[in-house]
Amino acid sequence: MKTNTYTLVLVTALLMCGVFITLPSTRQRASAASLWYVAPGGNDSNDCLSPGTACATITAALDKAASGDTVILMPGTYSEASGEVFPINMKPGIHLLGSGRETTTISG
């Protein structure tokens, strides 16, 4: 009887350790939110991950973004003339942040 109890306690302890060991690795797989940049004069082939490698259109940045990400619009005008496609289809959970009412214009 003692052997069965000892085995049960040992197996339970090992299983609990296994659960605690796997929990941190699950958290590590969650990705951090990304920032995506858009600027007039950018290029939609860029990675859009910095002002220097910004996309040209809001649409291109939104295509790369995922829920929780933020698309940052650098100062300028975003219109069909600059290559923007309207209507702009926002994905759920993505934040769109302009550089200011006076400096960022979406004209569609």
C-alpha cells in the first residue's frame, strides 16, 4: 500500500512540475504588439517597421498588421493620388494613430 501511495504522490508531483514548466513557454510564444509606419514617399514593399522603412499606403500597413498592433501615420496627405485605396478596411483590434490633425490628412 505504501508503494502505491508513494507512486501516486510521485506521479502527481511530476505532473504538477510539468504543468509549471510548460506555462512559461506558452507565455513566451505570445508576440508583442508591433508598430507599423506609413509615410508619403514610403514604399509598400518595405517592412514598414520604422519611419525609414515606412509603407506608402495605410492599406499596405494594415495588411501587415495584426490585432493589438498600431499603424502610425507620419505627417502628410493620404489620398488616391498617393496610391491609397478607399474604402480603407480596418481589421479588428488594430489602432490607427496620426501625427496630428494639422499634419496628417486622409482624403478619400
